[in-house]
Amino acid sequence: MFGTAIIVFREVLEAAIIIGIVAAATRDVPNRTAWLLAGLLFGLVGSGFVAASTDTLASLASGVGQEIFNAMVLGVAVLMLAWHNIWMASHGVELAAHAHSVGANIREGRSECSILLVVVGLAVLREGSETVLFLYGIAASEGGGIGGMLTGGVMGAIAGVVVGYTIYAGLLRVPMRWFFTATSALVLLLAAGMASTAAKFLVQADLLPSLASPLWDSSALLPENGIAGMLLHSLIGYDARPAGMQIVFYISVLISIGIGMKLSGKSRNKNQISGVI
């Protein structure tokens, strides 16, 4: 039961943190709640489909189908989060200036909402499918009772949601003048962490070289299966024993999105100056 609770807690926490950060970052975007709920539903339905196709998925691509699937899901999520941050770089000031009436005044906000469905849906899909596979492995290896696994799963899910919501509520208390900077930084780190994890799956599938594995080992100082390690893994992609390729992906995504945000912000400022002139 304890093992099940830990697994479900970790997976639910990761999804809850992603949803919480994205929800906080778009708190004044119109209709975002409906899109968030739609993404949640999409992810749950997708997880159910993956659960029903577990054996088929695992046997694809010479037994590394699950790793490839996870890497693809993470890759799409990274692209969506990158687009979100670049979009916010050009519209964040406008959103802050009209925090209470932005829904009626900013048409672009409606197009931004479609990204929420994809990001939230993919987060729930990935974590939900991983949860199913992990629990399937526990049941097969330990032969645990269904009742104990169910109890542990419920406990882990509740704990993950509570911690995720606490982070979301904390973000809402950040003063508006710092809010978009804080949430953009968190989304940037989320995207980089997802890219690093995608690289890990591709290395496991022998589709990429490891470039030294592990590059370092900090598990003695900060174990990844501890509470702090879980939180850092969910927030910034912390890995106690990363491969070199993971670091390459992490830094590359940080730099790429950062450049995109900077260019987008400059473009927005030039357009505003041109409009004034």
C-alpha cells in the first residue's frame, strides 16, 4: 500500500504542479477554466486508452514503445509551454494592465486558451499512463491485494492534489508586478525539465547517446525519491543521476525559449512605439 501511495503521489503531484503553474500564469485569460477542465478530461480519457493498450504499447519498437511514447508526449508539451511563455512575453504587460477586464479587451487571449487544453491534457495523459504502468508492475511483481493498492492510490492522489493546490494558491499571492516574471520562470523551468526527461527516455530507448551516464550522482545529498527531490523533479526536472544528454536538452531548451521570449518582447515594444508614432 505504501509503495502504491508513493507512486500515485509522485505522478499526481507532477500533473498537479504543471496544471497549477499554467492555471496561475493564465488566471486572467478568458475562458481558461473551461479549457483547463477540457484538458483534464482529455488526459483522463487518454490515460484510460493507454491503460487498455499497455501490452501493445510496451511491445512496440522492439520493446521500447513506452519510452518513445513518453518522449513524444513530453516533446509536444515542451513545444506548447515554449509557445505559452513566448506568447506571454509579448502580452504579459497587457494582461497585467487589465487584470480584471482582460477577457473583454484582449482578443488574443482566446487563442491562448487552446494551448491550455494541450498542455494540461498531455500532463494528465503522461502521468496517468505512467501511474497505470507502475501499478501494473507492482501488482505483477508483488501480487498485492486490490484493496490495499486502491487505498494507497487514493491516499497518494489526495496528497498530490493538496500539495499541487498549495503551490497554485501560493502563486496567486505573488504581487501582480512580479507575477508574470515568476510564472514565466516556473514555466521555463518546467519545459526544460520535461525536455531533460524526454532525453532520458530516448537514451533508454537507445535512440540517443547518453554522453556520460550518470554525469553526476547527488542521490546521497538529495535523493529523488524523497519529498524535496520529488518536488524539485516536478518543478525543475531535478534528476539525481542525469545523463549528459539530459543536460544538453535542458540547457538548450532554456536558451531557446529565453531567446524566443526576448525577441517576442522586443517585437511587442517596437509595435507599441510604431503605434504611438
